[in-house]
Amino acid sequence: MLDRISYGIDALVGRLLEQQQNDGSWRMGFIEHGVSMDAAAIFLLQSIGVRMPRLVQALAERIQAKQADGGAWQVYPDEERGNASATAECYYALQFAGFSPQEPALLQAKAAFDALGGMKRIDNLLTKFRLAVIGRYPWPRWFPIPLSIMLLPSSSPIHFFQFSGYARVHMAPMLLLADRKTRGKLPQTQPIAEPSRFNGMDSHWMNRHWRAHFGLPFRELSEHRRKGLWRLPAKLHAQAAGRAERYMLDRIEPDGTLYSYSSATLLMLHALHGRGYPNSHPVMANALNGLESLLFPDLQTGSKPSVQITTAALWDTALISHAIQAAGLSGSHPAVARAGRYILPRQHTALGDWKRNVHRPLAGGWGFSDVNTINPDVDDTTAALRAIRGLPGTEARQAADRGLQWLLAMQNSDGGWPAFERNVDSRIIRWVPLDGAEDAATDPSTPDLTGRTLEYLGRSAGLTSANGFVRRAADWLYGRQERDGSWYGRWGVCYIYGTWAALTGLAAVREPADHPPIRRAVEWLLSIQRPDGGFGESCASDSVKRYRPLPHSTLSQTAWALDALIAVQERPVPAMERACEYLLAHMLRDGPHVSYPTGAGLPGCVYMRYDSYPVVWPLLALAHYRAKYGGSG
């Protein structure tokens, strides 16, 4: 088998080398399986008077192509019946694009929406907001988080910076929009259903919810003072609104986007429009240019363009550079050297919001996208550090030292690692009555990020669990293991992803392979292998928080499972050989094993297809197999 594995490795490396850009990067698709961003771009831009007819037509064609046979739209391929939030957004987007509500596609969508349960089944907060902005969902009397939160100091029981960075860049424009009940200019659209009461978001429910669960200051405040949080005097109201506006403006990236996220940028455009910014204003014009730069052809729909949430250029370049080095290319190879010249200048030098909970913060992380300058994250930093480890010269060594210092400073007090900011995991925020608050509003330690960090610290930095801070991280991982032996992964789908990250991390820091939690994880992986030798997990796992199998395997999930087993098995077992066989047989073919989304954005709402994943993860797993077992395979 070793000869076939070597042949497969060479084929994958060859494919990747052909796709490297002149600047040393790899720019591959980071595509939402659903079409919410495409739909939102159509109706949010047009409702503030932005006219991009060719873009609207192209996005509408992709939306049409993604409509399921029953008339609904899905956020992942095997989502039963469809998704109400996505269907409502697409229904209105196509009308904004010029479709008559009497056209068959929209009639089918309306019937499917009714069958899904109608307005009460819209459970995505961003969908509610987007539809409220175009007058197709009722604004609440009071939004659950008042604009006055912008005025609260960090000493308050609850304040703006207790929310995750991802939540804050969406909340700032949302607070302005909800405060003004802003609505864009509407074409003659027919509603998909009669608007119902704002589901689960009214202030009475909020007060009951907060008081019942943790009291907060609401228990001590009089009714008059509670209402005062929403009804500020004019001067304070203007100050709060100004702070929300300033928060956005201070976090605009060089390409004009807000934190490089298209979702936040669209909301910012609407909020600034409501504040009186004309579309010709430089901030507005630059943001629109930035949005256009996020367009990427979706090969699964005949190269029809899609609005990416952000670009994955830095992430893909770091992963691929590391993988081809693991496959045998040296740090002096031209492709690796070019990738290094791309990665090194994108190390962050500015102190972003992440500095707030860090003692003596020093910049040194990397972000996900190539335009990200102030919002580094743990996973991209370890990916970049792996990629530059083999580069010669003092520049790479100094960058690695700075990156390692930043990474260690980001460890949470509980021992694990978050995505973006340290110790942003308030229990109070988890109970804020917002859809998805537990998943999006906080930035807790997660098994996948903690495991990936340990993998870097062990394999590349030479640290072991004998080090105190590494020991705390390992113990945190053991404490988060599921009963069946798996770990939940927040940023990938899902239990296979988390278990791979945890096992490779624990093995890298020299945790014994016969430790009972590790053996339970191995037994779990072996128990879910499919008859074809591969592994496949549904995005449905993410919502129900239990493993749900797919009816087919995927390349990325098979590679994760195989790599996890390689990390803890002294010798290959038949299950690993069958996984290798699956990868070798399918890695150069198209199909659902390639196109199924295995990247997670927001549980039940957003799932991503990384075009790099079906190549880079099989390459890394096969390279690790060859390196560890030599001729024994």
C-alpha cells in the first residue's frame, strides 16, 4: 500500500502546486452551502438604493439553482424538508431581483414555507433582522439588547465587550437599526406569509426570562428604571448611537469591509445609511467595493458567483503550505518559499479588541482572510506557525516567536483556547434572549481549538503535558469528552472534527495512547466507520449536539478520522488501511464526498464548503501515515 499512498501524495501535491497564485497564496472557495448571504446582498443593497443589475442577476441565478425540488432552500444538503429562514430570504431576494410572485419558483417557495411552519419557524436572528429592515418582519417594541449598552462600563454586570467579537461587529449596526426601526426602500413585494408577533424577542418575555434564570440588576431595578435602559434622554441617546457608529468605523479593514465579514458589512451599510451617509460617501463606496471582492465562483452551480462571508486565503495558504511540507517539500522549495513570503507580512502588528483581557498584550497572531489586520484567531495562528516553521532565516524565526507568545497569552483561565478573544464566555451573556446566543454571542474554549493548539505546541514547539499550562489544557479536554468517547468540534462538522483535533493534540503532547479517554475515543471512531472504509457526518449533528451519520462518506471527514487514529496507534490496523483505500479511490473524483459542507459557521444556520478541504486533509493524513509507518502499510 505504501507505493500507492506515495503515488496519491504526489498526485495531490501536484494538483496543489498547479493552483498556487503568483503572490504565493492559494485562493480557493469558502462557499456557504446555503444562499443566505447571496439573498441578503440582493435585497439589503437594493433597499438602500444600490443598483448592481449584473451582480443581482448572477446571484439570483445561483439562488434559483439551489432551490430544492420541494420548493424550499436548505442550509445543508440533507436538511429534512428545508429551512424556513433561508426560504423566506430567498423568496424576497428573487422578488427584489425582478421575479413575479406568481412565477412557479416563488409559488413553490411560498407553499414550502407554509409547510415548514411559516413565520414562527424563522429562528435565525440575522434573518429576522434582515427581513425587518425590508419591512417583512415586525420590529420588536424593544430589542432585547438596548442601545444604551454602548454606554455601560466594563465594571457593569453586563456590557458590550462581554459579547464575542463576531457578535459585536454585527450587534453595533443591529442596535442602530433596531433603535430607529430602520426600513429600506421597498419594491412591490408580496409577503411570503402574514407577519406574526416577533417570535421570542419581546421585552415582556425578556424580563421574565432574565429574572427567572439569574435575576441580574433587573430584579433590583424599578420598572421605570428598566424602561430607562431603552428610553434614554436625547443627549445620552446620541452618545450611545455615536459610540455604535464609531465602533464600526474603527474596525473597517483595508478593503472597506467590517472585520472582513460580508454579513456585518451589509448591516453596517444599512446602519450608516440610516445615519445619513449617502451611498457616494467614501466609507459606503469602499464597503461596496469590498463586498464585490468577496464574490467567488461556486463550481457546484456551474461557476455562478456567491458572496463569501469572508475570504479564506490566509487559512488555505497556511494549511496547504504545511501539508506539502509534511508530504516532503522542504522550506526552500519555491512553492513553500513563495507561500512564506505571502504569510509572513500578514502577521498582525496592531492591537485589536483581543487585547482587553490579556496581560501585557503583544501582537503576533494571524487572521483568517488576507485582508484581516486587527482580528487574529487562534486556529489561523497555529496554521501559519506550522507553515513557517520550516522556512530558513531570522524573519521566520522571529515571526514564530511572536506568534507563539501571542498564542500562549490567549489561553483561557479554564485551560482551553478560544477562537478570537480570551475569557469572553460570560454565563450572563449565554442567557440573553437572542437566537443562537450560546453559540455566537460568546467565545468559549472549544475542544477543536484546544486540541489544534496542543497539536502545534507538541509537534512543532516540542512541549509536553509535563508543562503546567499544557497539562491544564489536556485536563480541560478530558473534562469535555462526550459520554460516547467523542469530542464536539465548534468550527467543523462536527464530532469527527472535534475528536480528530482532541486526539492529535493529546498525542502530540505525549499523553499515553492507552489512557482510557483516548481508547474510548478510538473505539468511538472505529464504531462509526462506514462499510466503504470512509467516514461521514451530517451537519444535523451541530443542532442536536449528537453524532448523526451521513448516508455517504466525505474526503475531509475520512481524513480527519484517519489522522486521529494515526496519532494514537503504534501500528496500522485494518480500519486505517480501509480509510486509506477510500481516500486513494475517491480523492480525484467529484461527487458528494467532495461537495458536502464540513465547515461550521453557526449551528443550524450556516455551513461552509472549503474547496481546499478535499485535497489538503487527505494529503496531510496520507503523509502522516507514510511518515509514521514506513513500509508497514
